[in-house]
Amino acid sequence: MRLAAENVSARRGEDLIFKGISFDLKTGDALVLTGRNGSGKSTLLRVVAGLLRPETGRVAWNSERAESGMRAAEACHYLGHRNAMKAELSVFENLSFWKDFFGDFDGGKGVSVGEAAEAVGLGGITHLPFGYLSAGQQRRMAFAKLLVSYRPVWILDEPTAALDVNAEAVFTTLIKMHLDEGGIVLAATHQPLGLENAKELRMTGFAGTMEERW
């Protein structure tokens, strides 16, 4: 598998946020975006996820079984700042919806709702309305959404926000498992994710320059 960005630039309204961004990720690779607030980390993630059109450049996805012309976004799970869960529905209903809506990509197998909840350490509360959960519990259950249906690329925007140390460790373990199984991770964060071999791309804002640390 290969996820590549080629000379990507993006605007927010009339403002050019960044330009000239390129990267090339293969099976088992993780790329961590760092940089100050407003440097374009979230914007770049949204471009890769297909939620924003790039001003220039392209994002491409390739695998042995990929259909010709398939958009990179089809291979991606996106976890943004918002959890994308309905407060009035139970955790089980929310996760079941996403499992049915996404399905599994390219022969992969997502886990059951119960297994996903157990994996994030909250197996006993899936009957509760999502809105009843604490901010940290909500973030954990939003991450469980990535587990109920398979996508090879995880795009994570501040995935450990609102989490305690124990929950951060759970997330790191799940991310490592995804990489070990041949997945790809692209994450923006101000906190270390504990990924030993992750690549780093430091966004520096308007000028569009960047630093790569491999």
C-alpha cells in the first residue's frame, strides 16, 4: 500500500495556509504532523481525508487490489476534533451506525461493537447515551469507531485530547497494532504518541516550508 501527497497546497477562505507539502507513506508507516496552532496541520489532514480540495497538488492511494481511479479518501478513517456521535443515541447505536455505514474496505474485517468498546476500556457502558459520558470516555468511544469497520489509513487529529495517561497508553497500543498489521497512520498532535519509528513533518505555516525527521 502507498499513500502519497505531491506538492499539496491549501487555502482557508482567501488565505493560503501552506504550500509545497509532499510525503510518501507505505505499509506500516506513521507520519506525525507537528507545529504551532494555525500552521495547517488540521487542514492538511482534511485534504488527505477528502474533506477539502487542495489548491494545488494531489493525494494518491495505491495498492495491489485498488480499483483504477479510486480516491485516497476511500481508504481512510478520519477522527477529527469532533467525535461525530449523536448525544441522544446510545454508544451501541452510534457505533452500530458507523459499522453499517462504513462497512469494511478491501476484504478487511472490523470487530464487533462489543469488542471495540472493550478495546478502548469501556466495554460495560455501551447501553448509555453517548451524551452521558465524560469528555474522555466520549473520545475513547470515538476511537472505537475506527475499529468497527476496517480502513487501512487512520487520519487522527489530536487523538489524545481529553484523555488521561492510562487512556493515552490504550490509544498508543491500538495505533501500534494497526501499524503492525500493515496499516498507515497520519496524525496531528501536540503530545507525543509513543511511536518509536514514526516520521515527523513539522508544519511551519504560510511560507509552506517544512522539516522532515525520519
